[in-house]
Amino acid sequence: QVQLVESGGGLVQAGGSLRLSCAASGRTFRYNAVGWFRQAPGKEREFVAAISWSGGSTYYADSVKGRSTITRDNARNTVHLQMNSLKPEDTAVYYCALARLGVMSDYAELNAYDYWGQGTQVTVSS
């Protein structure tokens, strides 16, 4: 069993930055891809970014591409999502998730992930 805990969310003005972190415990996740998703009120959960097990491949939703960077530290069982130039439409609860595989093509699909954290709130004011 894996437990995922997100941190780093908060209230920030438009144009600001946040660094979200996802810490895993219970077992190593170094062989699994990790993804970030977000869910705004009244909307479905959507893909934000993902990183392969080695960190060699990264994927981003078009809405955050160029503004976000996902990295991982397998020695510390952590994954980070650096988000810059934040916009009000980035406001959502952000979730990290552990994928079933280390490398995959369906990284944007919810059902490719077996474990989810509780989420961290990101609020961007205009």
C-alpha cells in the first residue's frame, strides 16, 4: 500500500508561482510514473502533468505547458510540480497519483493510476 501526501498549495496572486510536492510512503515508487491532476469546483478531474519512473519523460497538459515543470527525486520518494505565471483558471484542488506502470502512453487517463493523494488547494486571485 502506498500513501501519497500533497503539499505546497495556497493562495497566490495571478502571475505568481507555487511549488507543489507529493511525498510517498509505504513503499518506494521509483519504478512507477507519477501524475498530477486537478479538479475545479463543478468540473471533472483533469490531467496536468506526468513524469516517467526515471524522470526521463515528462508530459504536460496544453493549459500548463511552458508554465509548469514536473520533477522527481526517487531517493526521497517525492515528486514536485513547479507552477509559474499562475492564472485564476488554475484554481483547483491538485492531486498527485501513482501510476500502474513506469512508462505509459495513457498518462492523461485517470484509470492509469492506482493510488491518489488527498489533494492540496491552489487558489489564484486576479
